[in-house]
Amino acid sequence: MKFAKGVFGVMALLFTVMTFSQTEIKNTVLDGESFMPLESASVYVQNTTIGTITNTDGKFVLVVPNKHLKDTLVISSIGFKSHKVPVGEFDSTFEVYLDPDVASLDEVLLVAETRPKTGNDIMLRVLEELPENLPDSSYLQKGFLRHKERNKKEFKWLIESAITLYDPGFDSISLGEVKVNVDQVRKSYDLRDVDSLLTYTSYLRNKGIQLRSRNLNRDTIATASLIKAIKWNDNRINGLETLFHGKLNMVRNSGNSKSLLDTEELLSKHQFKLDTVLVENDRKIYKIQISESFEHVNLETKGVFNDGFQPKGWIYVYWDTYAIKRIEYELHAASQAQRSRSKTLFDTYLNHKLVISYKEYQDKMYLNYIYYETPKLVNVGVAKDDPRTEVDESAVNKDERYYYTIQEILFTEIVTDQESVTDALSKTWDSDMFSPKPYDKVFWKNYNTLLESEEEEKLIQDLTKRYSLFKE
């Protein structure tokens, strides 16, 4: 009997190993003409939600369950011919080259059927078609988040987490129902200096206490109070709720004023010009340029002067369905007050950079990748975040005045089964990505993540070493 139980135990173990066995594939994707790395190329298993994108070096790594070895691996990039091969036959010893592929703009514009001809008209049609192109029922998305901050000298902060996004569906008008949970944390290295009087004064103003940072003395403020203020500011500026509930979730929230692509004010703040037509996976894609209109863009961030911007960028739209494939969006200082603030505090007019790409699954478009970059004031200590306030340049360390903050999210799984969605919602959700959690080695072993570039990898290794010394 004991022998039989032992046999069944071994068989169960082998079954588990076989069920969860994975194949890791990795390679580099290059432009077939220039031989330059292709960044943000899509790498995915056809008809599944498994996929990733290439980094700035054109490199990727993807973990695929062995049950998909006979399925088709697709490597594609807008404007290039796709590379397709069965997962089990993929050769990691030879780099992947994609050849350019374009369509004729004139040919597209001369189609007999009635179609919008200008960039503005195409974008209005895009917003009309959102109810058809975005999911109309609730779903979950699993993803990998990398949050990093650095000043001009070095990396100061790194967080890598696994997250779950819940969306009730585009038809839901209650945008507050969009929820985010931080499931696991892989890395959490925080080496920021706890000396931001600017953040502390903002924190006090939020509580109704009006003080200027120049009237404060760091030595008289408890470190615990500063840490509380910094945590408050982290969530205000870079919290996941901010990323998904506000204007930055520009497509999902387009039905109301909580969006950069607000339907009612779209053309008063943006103009769209049709540039050309590209091809990806044998489908034509409009490439449309985004530029400023007669009104400035205001992000309306509480407690931060985030008004007076003009947009620049590109949007890529499928010709056949008007579904959005990718958005590359920047906000540049345009008003006199914002230009003065941006140049003085950050030495740049580019204040916000946002990239959003989508993947098609079961005829609907789901988030695939998000990149958000913005400078964040940390060490001014002598001025309020107000363009009318002069900065005492002699009292400012320009190399450490602000951090470049970058957040990247790669969504690796889509869950549409309603029973699974309901079960997930019955549990406690916590969107605070800044709270450390225990490291689960087994969880991360088979979880798809974003591959760092070679430069990032060296900087992260340096941060890890410095953090280890700090902890000692």
C-alpha cells in the first residue's frame, strides 16, 4: 500500500512537471535593411495571450508553456513583414531580420467606399468605433511592472512587480470600477535621499497647512514625517490609480473629461494629420501625426502645475476596423508660465512621454504595453512647485534636483472567464506598488517579464550592489 501511494505520488509529481513545463526562447530582432535593432517589436504566440516586446537593443525573452510548441510564433513590427514559425522550431542561434513593408497611400485614399480622408476625420471615426473595438464585458489582465527613477548621476529607485488589472468593460460608465492589484514584488531597491522639503510643503498644503519650503529647516523635521510625505507624493504622481483612472488612460477614459483624448474637446486640443499607410501582418495601418490645436492641454494633477502643454506624437490605426494599434504621445511646455517652470526646474520642455500599444484577442483590443516617463521634483528645497516663484539657483544642486521617473507595464495574460473574474474580485485588492512584499522565487520562475537593455542591466546591477551595502 505504501509502495502504491509512493508510485501515485511520483506520477502526480511528473504530471505536474509536464503540465507546467516551459520553453524559454530568446533572440534579437533587427531591421533587414539597416541591420539596426528593432525596439518594441511584438513577439507572441498566435491565438493566445502569451507575448512580449523587444527592448532598446532589439532583444527579447519569452517563456512559453510546452503545450503551445506546435502553435505559431509571430514576430512583427509596424511597417515590416512578419516572421512566423512554429514555437518548437524557433532557432535562437540566428538573429531575426524583418524586411520593410509599406502600402500605397494614394491607393488607400482612392478606395471607392466612403471613408474618412483626413487625419481628424479618421480620429473621430476611431472614437466612434471604440465600443466595437474595446472589450464590452469584464476581464482581468496580468502584467509585469518596472518602475525606475534616477537623477543625472545614478539610479536611485527600482521596483519590479507582478500586477493584475480589472476592467468592467468599456460600456461601464463607472470608471472608478477599474482596479489594480500588486500581486508580487521581485525587486524593491530604494536609495532616494530623504530630504525633499518641496514634497513636505506640498504634503502640508494638502492638509491645509500653508508653509514655504524656504521657511523650513530640515534638521527640525522628523525623518518619519518626511518619509510619510514622500510616500504620499509617490502615489500622487506615479501611483497605479493615477495611471489607470485619470487622463493618462487616454483611450479607456475617452468617453468623459478624464482623458487626454476627451471626445468633446478632442480637436480643440489636438490636430491629426494622415502621414502614410504602413503594413503589419498583411493589414494596413494608418500612421497619423499628432500636433497642437488652439487650446493647451492640462493634466489636472492635484497640487502640481500641469497646465500649458502642447501635444506631439503619432497614432497608428488599423485601416479595416479603426482600432488603435499604438500611440506615441508627448506633452511639451507651451505656455509662457509652463516653459519658464520646465526650463528652470527640469532643463527641458518635454514633461510627459506616454506610449500605449494594444494587442488583438478574440476580435477585441486589449492593453499590451504602457511606457510613461516624467520628471519629478525632489530636491529643490527652496521653492514651491509654482511657475511664479523664483528659484534660488545658488541653493540648488542641479544634478539632484529631480528624478526621471519611468514606468513600464507589459501585459502577459488576459482572463475573460467570468467565474475567474468574480473569484478575483472577492479578494482584497491593493494598488500600492511602493510597499515591499516577500519575494516568491517559485512564482517568478515562469513569469514573463520585460528584458532589460544592456545599459539598464549594468545600472540595475550597480543599484543592487549599492542597496546591499546600504542594508548592511
